Amino acid sequence: MAGSNLHAVAKEAGVSVSTASRVLNKAPGTVAISAATIARVRAAANSLGYVPHAAARMLRTGRSRCIGVLGAHPSFFAARGHFTGEIMAGLMRAGVELGYHTTLLTGWEHFVAGGDIHADLGSADGLLVLNRDLYQNPAHMDTIRRCRIPVVYALEHPDGDPDVVYARPDDEQGGRLAVEALRHAGHERIGFGRNREWQGIFGRRQRGWETAMRAAGVELRDDWVFNETPDPQCVAELGLTAIIGANQSIGRTAHQVLADAGVPVELVVFGHLDERGAPLQDDPAVAHDLAGCIARAVHQLVGLIEGKTIDRQILAPMAFHPSTTALAGPTR
Amino acid sequence: MAGSNLHAVAKEAGVSVSTASRVLNKAPGTVAISAATIARVRAAANSLGYVPHAAARMLRTGRSRCIGVLGAHPSFFAARGHFTGEIMAGLMRAGVELGYHTTLLTGWEHFVAGGDIHADLGSADGLLVLNRDLYQNPAHMDTIRRCRIPVVYALEHPDGDPDVVYARPDDEQGGRLAVEALRHAGHERIGFGRNREWQGIFGRRQRGWETAMRAAGVELRDDWVFNETPDPQCVAELGLTAIIGANQSIGRTAHQVLADAGVPVELVVFGHLDERGAPLQDDPAVAHDLAGCIARAVHQLVGLIEGKTIDRQILAPMAFHPSTTALAGPTR
DNA sequence: CTGAAAGCGCTTACAG
DNA sequence: CTGAAAGCGCTTACAG
């Protein structure tokens, strides 16, 4: 790199290495140093383009200012969709804010193959887990625990453990929001479409729907929930006039299938926002700020690393975004 | 981490730290060590769960086994599309193969804001540039050069510099491929649709189209290329029977606009493959293996870092993927 | 074939 | 207010 080290800076400033280190590292006021010394060391560091050697610092302090991100299998990242971009945006934003690096733990594949992730985690001060396969496997969890570094979960997280730290969208509240929007437009009989993926997230969205529907005094039946694609005849018989899609694709498909079968329904989906906060889908949607959520998780993690008190369980509220055309009322 | 160090391993094995280090690091046969010693050190390291301290090793060797990835602004990652996922997949694949970590240089935003990226690059052995804003700015290039670490470009790269190292899809060959496919179906008058984004990539695709068309003896005119959306009347007058879209969105839109105006054309787009190598779009497409390309770029970079001889300019061939329905011939 | 020693660059008690 | 010294864990000439 730049090549100059503390020794050179100290020499240039005419002070000892210790003093140079103190000037450059200690928060002003924390330690007594003369103003003249401070000025000379700063000037020397500047003129030499001094950049602290990260490895040396880490060896000494035991901190790398680097967090590991345990994502999913590459094929997940390679899946269609907006997902990865939001995650990246959140990671970078928080990294810049906090002065931390972000390492993709490329060892993940080794890890799930029964390999040893210790080497990969070795230089991370903390671990951000974005992966639900992981914590559902006790052996994997044990491996992570042995690393003895703070762990924060985003997106999905182990349930029922009060010590777990996470930040995620409030999917249940999102489900209630979707019901509210449709009820406001006059709908009373509202179905819920999901699939068997993402049990945690889709499950919470469904629970929100259930809660809001029950609160509105609607008698729910199991067949108001469909998997993947609804049966138009069944929807017609149940008299559903609207559906909520646990994601955009499920909602879109269901909407289309029903329309084609002459059973039109109104649709609200769970969707995404773009980087300017505008909804990414044309359908009316309940959406979360995923990038913001990831960024908050990183803040939690750095808080843990640095021993600060933090909110250990963050639920980020979702918001309803109407489409360009207002929600229509029941047509049947 | 695990807490045990070389010292502990050496003690357990009854050898010196030097010997333990040699056993654990030198390639077998490189250095003379007795078989018994090797066995004892290996056993000790295993039983203690020894993991080398990355920072200490780096401080000593000056190598971090970590490469920096200078991507784009988060808003780019957050854009719709398949892009980021393929990049991630390529990075992870190569990282695992080569035993290198991958650091997202979160300092990019600081960098373009005129900040100093040295601190971020400090611990990277090499730099992968995925960003075209960067090398078009002399000041940024200068900053990178001062880091004195090897640099490899993927996706886009500076033109005309014979020393530059890159791996990217062969877009020009892809353009020729698209023409071939359409000519094979009987088309002779083939237009090209692009926009003003991605000058480098779209320009090369266009150049491939030009080359193949000229080679086929077709007299090209400037108005066979349209920006964003074609003028149906113009297309009809020119007698174009097919178009090539520089990406899927441009191609799709143009195809639709022309069909709506009663000027149907056959369409081939530039597209993507999913992680199993299947095309991601319904239209007939010329597609590249972007993840593979990124992985090859990482291999180049690690080759440079480790002083091996490498292919300095890699052009990965693209392939034509017909859709489920074969290409139709000219209809007008 | 093996070990003792130096040193990578930094931070931090400790001693003035 | 400042400096000399120890030591983080490792690798590698150097000397046996």
C-alpha cells in the first residue's frame, strides 16, 4: 500500500511511535496531548499519506472491524428478483456509516458440506446470518456458537429464543395492513395465497391476515388459504372477492388464473421498494424497506461487538402502497 | 476464535513453533521434515482445532488472501434484474475454489465522493473492478494505481490499453451469433435496438451485428439502429423483418410496439442464464454465463497476485438459445 | 531434519 | 505530557 508506517510518521513529526499512535487513535480529550504535538503528528500523517496497517492493528487489538455475512447458496443469489440488490445496498450503507468492512463468507458452501467455517470466521468481529437453512440445523448452530462472536439474524431468525438478536420486517403487521386496505375498499371475504417456501416469513404474513380478519369478525376457514394457485371454482363458491399474495409472483399468478376463469378478484401483494422508496411492482402492495432492515441489523451487530446496548429485536413496520388505480370494491 | 495458537500446537506435538509452522504451511515435499514429526503436528493441530490467525499471518507475509470488489453504487445493485445474483455466484464460486475471501469495498461511496479509498484497499491483495464509472475518471484511476495492487476488470474495462487485464463475455461474437440465427431463419433485413446506457457493452453487441450483416453483404444504414423504441413506420419502410435487442427489455418493448402498430418482426434479445445454465427469458436469446465470467476474472486476479502467468484478456463466448418455438421467417 | 531468534506494524500499560 | 518496551501470532532466513 502507501508504504508509510507509524514509525515514519513519528520520525517526521519528531515524536515517539507511542505518541503518534495516541494522537491518531485516541478520541480527542480522552488523553492529554499537547496541541502542538497533535498538530505536528496530524500534518506528518497527512503529508505521508499514512494508512494504518489493518492486520497489525488487528493482531494487536483483536478486532478486525470486519463483519462476516453468511448468506445463502449462490443459486439463491442467482434467483430472479430484487432481493440481493436490496441486501447489498443495506450492507454497504451500514458499512460506510460504521466504518466496518463486509466479508461474504465464501466458505458457506464448505460449511454446509460439513466443512469447517472457523477459518472463514476467523477474521470477522461478528456474523450476520441471512440464511434460514443454517439455524435450523443444530450442528451448524453449534459450529457458529463455538466461534464465540456476536451473531445477528436478518430476514429469518430462530424462533422462541429470547436471547436471539435480529432485525426484520414486521410481516405480521404487513398482513394486517393488507387486510385493512382491502376492507377499506369494501372487501370482506379475503383469501390468502402462499406456497411452501419461506415458512417463517409467509407464515407471519398469513398470521397477520388471520388476526385482522378475525378482529373484523370474519369466520375463517382453512380453504381461504391456497397454495401456489387457487381453484377458481372453490374461490367462487367461497365468495372471496379479494386475495392477498404472500409475494408478487403468487399474487399475480393467482389473480390471472382467477380472471381467466371468470372469477375476478381484487389483489394486494407483498412487494418491494426500489432505492428511492418507490414500489417496484404495479400491483397494490404492502412493502418493506429491506435495505434499511439489513442496515439496522448491521448496526445491531456492531453495537454487540462494541459492547453497546441495543434493541435486540427490531421489527420494521411495513407500509401499504396503492397502485396508480385505486383498489376496486367487490364485484361479485 | 478457537483460541489455540501455533505455540500450543507445537507444545502439544513436542516440537518448536518453527517446525509446527513448516508442517502446517509448506507444501509436502517442499521441505524436509520427518514423517513422524508431520504426523504428530497434524494430530496436535487437529485435536486443538487450530486455526491460523489471519491477521498475524498477514502481518508477516503481507498477503491477506482477500480480494476487494469495487462494485457499483448500491442503487445499481438494487436495480431490478438478475445481474447482482450472477455476480455474487461467480465471486463465491471462485472464492471457494481459490481459498480467497471477498470483501465488498464499502468505501466506494466515499471514494467517488472524493474520499480516500486506501484504507479500504489496505487489506486486499487485489482489486476486481465491476464498475465503469471508475476507470473513466483519471483521478480515480490514479488513486487505484497508487495502491499498487493488481487490478482485474470484469463486465466493462478500459479500452485500448494492452496491459489491462479483464474477463468479459464476447459481446461482439454474441452480436454475430444473433444475426446468424435470424439469417438462418430466412431474415435478411435485421435491425438493432439499443439505448444510450452501457455504451461499451451495447456498442460491442452492435458492432457484432454490423460485422455479421456486412459479411453477409447487406448494405447497412444508420436508421437500422434505433434508440429505446423503434418508429413502426420507419421499420416498415426500411422493410426490416427482424430485430435484435441489446437487452431483453429493449427487445421486448420494441417487439410489442411494432406488433401493436401492425409491423410484426421476429426478435432475438441478449439475455441471461440461470444457475443451471437455462435461459432466463422466453424470447430467443444470445446469452452469456456471467457468473462464470466473474469467476474467471477472480482466477486472473489471484494469478496476478501469486505471480502466475495468466490469460490477460479473456473473452467468454456467448451462445444462442432458441425459445420453445423456433424462430419464424420473414412475414412481410 | 530441527530450533532459536528476528521482525512484520501496531497499541497500551508502565514509568517517568 | 511523552517515551521505551513488551507483545499480539506468525513465517522465514540462519545456524546448527
